[in-house]
Amino acid sequence: MMTHMKTTLDLPDKIFRDAKATAARRQVTLKALITHALKREIYSSKPAPDSIYEVDEDGLPYLPSRGVSVTSDLVRQLQDDEDA
């Protein structure tokens, strides 16, 4: 037998509004939408990284290198691509 637990979530206003709109569009309850999203996140066959950042020996978070050097030229190119 599956048990249920009630809880309260404190969500940013925009996330809440977007979630309600998505649930309405899909003709499901907000509870069903959130339950589905949590199941997908928790039980996904493709494991998500625990974190996008790492912590150094001093306990400070940092973004690890991903093999791309961010230069002014790269930033300008990305801005130009976005404007196009």
C-alpha cells in the first residue's frame, strides 16, 4: 500500500505560475505535474550530475574546466549569434 505525505513548498512566483499554466495546458493537477517531475528527476535512467560545481580544498565552490577557454572573442561571437 502506498502512503502519502503532505508537505509545503516555497516556490518562486514565476515557477509556480508556469507550473500552474503547464498543468492546466496538460489538463492535469499541479500535484500530478510536480509528482511526475520529481519521479523523472529522481528515477531517471540517465544519472544527473550531483552538482555543476566542485569544492576546493578550502571549501570554496568553483566551476571545473570543461575544455573551453572563455575569451572576449568567444563572448562577442555568442552575443552576435544571439542577436542574429
